[in-house]
Amino acid sequence: MAADNADITARATVIGLGNAGTRIIKELSLMSASSWLSIAAADTDKASLEKSAIPNCFPVGFEWTQGLGCGGNVIKGERAFAHPSRNVINDFIKESSLLVVAGGMGGGTATAGCSSLARTAKKMGIPSIFIVTAPFSFEGHSKREISEAGIKMLLPDADVVISIPNDILYSSIPSHTPAEEAFRKSDIEIARAILGITEIIRCRNILSSDLSDFKNVLQKRKSMCCIGLGTAQRSEGENFCHLALERLMASPLLGGIDSLKEANAAILTLTGGPELNIGEMRHTLEAVQRYTGPETKLIVGANTDQLYAGFIHITLVSVRYEMLPDIGGEESAETSDFPEQTPSDQPELPLLPVSKGIFSNTSRNIYASQDLDIPTFLRQGIHLDKGR
């Protein structure tokens, strides 16, 4: 795998999977600050790709889906990404120094496709970040189960998995908001989040924050992440840093100040133009820290880049670990996952005196008048000590 201190964003590739991922990538492609990213979308749904108008669109497994999508069937998705048609995606990402994948978990295409791309990226030695959404609560228990199983499959192969619950939109979007508008706002926010996360590990020329920070905080453990972004222009007045901070706290995917207070960890980065001064940087970063809890592990980064001349951009990822169930009693760190057994717990082996097992319906192997397919201890009448 590429070293964490290398220039891993020399060619950062972002791929959206499935209908939700394609919509997110479409919004990302419309943002001028994304011009340095290699962007693509892959789907089993032909109509979704045609509607996206993204230059790099990869149809996957149309032979299995007839271009109609997977209909939430993960097995269809697995077949689609096992088909040679996905080789075009492999060719697109093989020269990448960082892979970012977006998709909605719980459906067929993204749930299967994320695991497939994670394994491919791992084999190619490409660091990978997966930003996935979890289903709304009203979408039902079955879809949530598929989503959770998909994330569990993803964790061993991906470097970083950021799971964003769709329900977090309820905290910031009025209930009377038209559904189409609400979903588009969500897509835009996730697209901005992708941009913000790539910024966290791109410049790092003032205060370092890189992929290793993400890996230390998130790798191999199930967690819920919230993402906030705030942007303001210098032309908005002397308090433009304060405006960016206010917009950060109002981000739909951050879930409010309370979620930040309860976070186990938070990754914060500030990016500004070359004119960003030390006073503005200090004032903004210290202000954000006041919103975090006393036990929150905070990682801070600050960058300058010509792309951000004239404005400031703050990205905040808060992480809350999914706690393991309390099984009671004190256990040491070396406690085994398996319960200790006493000799009396050993069950009696269910041996049948004349059983031939899988050889029951085969021709007999007779030697010296003995059936060799019957175990020796049974043929010779040897008594087994059953531990009593």
C-alpha cells in the first residue's frame, strides 16, 4: 500500500455506485473545486447513467440486469461486479493514488459494488475511502439489515469507511420540504463532504492531517459518522470566518451541536487561500474546539491552496463508535471469545456401532473377511473413555 506520507492525491479517483452514488457524483462534477479529481459513475441501471450526464459512466452487468438495475437484490449486484464488464472500472482506477467511493447501502448495486471495489483496491495497493449512506428508518428493517451486512463486509478491505445515516437529514430540513428537494440537498451535502474529505488529506501544508489519521480513528471498527462543512467568502465582511463556522454547525449531515458533543473522535480541517493569516486560522480552529466534548479525540489540519483564494472552507467529521454489548462481569484483555469448558461439559460422541457414514451406499471393501469402511475401533470392539 502507498505510504501515508506520500502524495496520495496526485490522482484521486472518485466513483459513485448505484443510483444514489451516481446522483452524488453528478453534484460533485458540477463543483468547480472538484476539477482536480478523476470522477466516474458505475451502475446496473442504464437510465440512471444516461440521466447523470457524467463523462465517465460505466455500465456494469447489463447481461444480468438487462440495464434495469438490481431491484435491491445483492446477489444480482455480486453477479454484475463479477462480470468482465467491470474490468473497465479496474482500468480506470489502476493508476490512482487514492480511491473514494460513494453509494447508498441497502440496495443491490452499491452494497455489492463497494465490497468488490474495496477488494480490488486492496489488491492494487490503492488506499480507499468509502462514504456510504444508511437507509432511512421508514425504508424498513430488511433494508437496514442489508446495509449493516454490507458495511460489515466492507470493513476488512477498505482503509476508511464513513457511514452516514440518512435520518440525520430530519434534524435540519423542515418536514414540509418537497421530497425531491430534500434528496437533492442530501446529494449536494455528501458531494461537498467528499470534496472536504479529499481536502483533509490533500494540501496539509500548515497543520498535518492525513490518511493515517482517518485510519487510526475509523479503521476496522463500525461507527456512525457525521460530516459538517462551512464556507464563506472574504467579500462577506470581517466576520467571514464566523459565518463559515455558523454554516458548518448548520450542515444537514452534521446532526446538530449535540452530536458533536457526544463524538468519540473528530477530524477538523480548515482550507483557505494563500492570504489566510495565522490569526484567522487560530480564531476559527479554537472556536470549533469549544463545541467538542471533553473526551473527544480531536485531529486538526490546516491548508492553503490557490483554488480557495478569497474564501475559507471548514470540514468536520465527527465519529461515534458503535459500542459492544455489555456482557457483564470483569474481563481481562486476554479473555478468550470462547467460554471455558470443564471436562463434564464434553458431550458424548454420537457414534453408531455399525455406521459406515458416507460409505453406506458404496461397494464394500473387504479384506481378510473385514469391512474396511467400518472404523477400526468398531471392528475390534475397542471401548472409548467418555470422560466419566
